[in-house]
Amino acid sequence: MLPWLCLWAFFLLLWHVFEGKFALDVLLYGVVACTITLLAARVVLKERLSPLRTQFRFLAQAWRMPKLIVVGTWEVVAVLARQIFLRKPAESLLFSVPFDAGDDDEDSAFRRALAIGYTTATPNFVIIGIDREKGLLVYHQIQKSEVPEMTKRLGAKS
């Protein structure tokens, strides 16, 4: 019971950080919201609705994201500036690269989810999807650039 109580207290602390103020009504809403969150977490963990086991090296690729976010933002701003000042429209390109989609196991599913989430978090990439039958990662870019190393380490081959 103690771990659940600590988790609930952690959720409540995060709630107050998010809200940015201490007031009775905020505290009451936080108590209710954190209780619901805790119950949902307990159901998911107890029933194993979403088992999560993966290799740490997949999660560790997140360290590459800050640089990719800055570079991607610069690329998008540059395209926007060219469009505004030079009347040159964005390229708006659709690409695909070979991708090791893996099997139906949890590890492969989590790796695919990380590849989609991490890569789409960068401003110049929007992952359309993974074609598992053809082994392709389909994505959209405003300006052509290299497939990030992070995405390559998660299964893209380019």
C-alpha cells in the first residue's frame, strides 16, 4: 500500500507543479484527478493490459532529440522565411526508407512506437506510418534532410 500512496503523492505534487498555485479548489481537483490516475495505473499494471519490456538502448535514443528539435525548427523557420520573403513555396515531400519493423512481439512494437514518437517530435519530420509488409517507414518533410541517427538506430535503414 505504501508504494501506491507514494505514487499518489507524486502525482499530486506534479498536479500542483502543473497548476502553479496552491488553493483549496485546486487541491480538491488534484486529489480527485490523482486518485483516478492511480486507479487507472493500478488496473493497467495489475491486468498487464500494456506490458512494457524493452532494451534500454531504444529509450536512450532520446538524448539525440534536443539537437534534432533545434535543427528541425531552424529548417522549418528557413522554409517559412523563404515562402514569405522570396515567394518560394515549401517543397513538402513524402519519402519512405527501409525499416526493420520486427515481429508482433512487445519489444518490436515498442521500438516502432519509439521510432514514430521520437522522430515525429522533430519539427521537420511527420511519420505517416510503418508499412510492416513492405518494411518501410513513410514520412513527410517540409525540407529534405537526412533520416536522423536516432531513427536509424530504432530500425530505419538509409
